[in-house]
Amino acid sequence: MKTFTLDEAQNLLPIVESLLNRAIEAKESLGELEEDQQDLVRRIFLTGGMLVDIAGVKKRKITMAALVQRARDSLQEIDAIGVQVKDLDSGLLDFPCILEGETVLLCWKHGEARIEFWHRIEDGFRGRQPIDARFRKTAPEKLN
């Protein structure tokens, strides 16, 4: 598992936030198209059948598949970076971090300006605590 210092996570935040936004927007657009699709099915059912714009339905399905793929790709990119998406609906991300020899999670929620919270793996979001001085120590420099 990749781990991050607080500074590394903060520096990555604009990138992962952009990817997260892309996934959220795709999910929202998909939800709207799915509603349209369900409305069409209801109208067909209630009227006992009707003429359907087959080309329009096919185009909608293609668009829906593209939106699903866009969301999947964005989430996979975030995962490849080493950041964990905990909840797409609320935009909750965790950055694994080593604190005093223990793996903990730097916790960020969509809309927050910076990473200001952390929690132990077993505590989850409800166990969020403010970042303290222990996280602000710089990582030891690597020898070349």
C-alpha cells in the first residue's frame, strides 16, 4: 500500500479532486439519463405501448455506457495514485499515512479546502480527528 506524508497528500489534492469531480459529474449525468429511461418505460407501460424513438434510445444507452466508463476510469486513476475513495456520493477520500509506525488515514471530504483530519483505519470517518503537529514533521531526506 502506498503511503503519503501530509505534504504529499496536500500536493496531490488538486489532481485527485479533479478526478473525483469527473467521476461525480459522470454519476450525476448518468442518474439523470436513467431517470429519463425509467420515465419512458413507465409511459410505455401506462399507455399499453407506443412508438419509441429507437435511435434516441440507442444513443442514450451509448451515452450512459460512456458515463459509466468515465466514472470508472476516474476512480481507477485515483486508486492507481494510491488514494482510497470511501464514498463517491459525499466525495470522501483517504490517503494512507504512517504515523508513529502505524498506518492511519488522512481524511478529506469534497468541499474541504485542505486535508485537516485523520483517523485510524478501524475508526473510520466517525473517528476523524484534527491534524496535529505529529503530521507536520517532514519526512527524512533520501540519500542519493
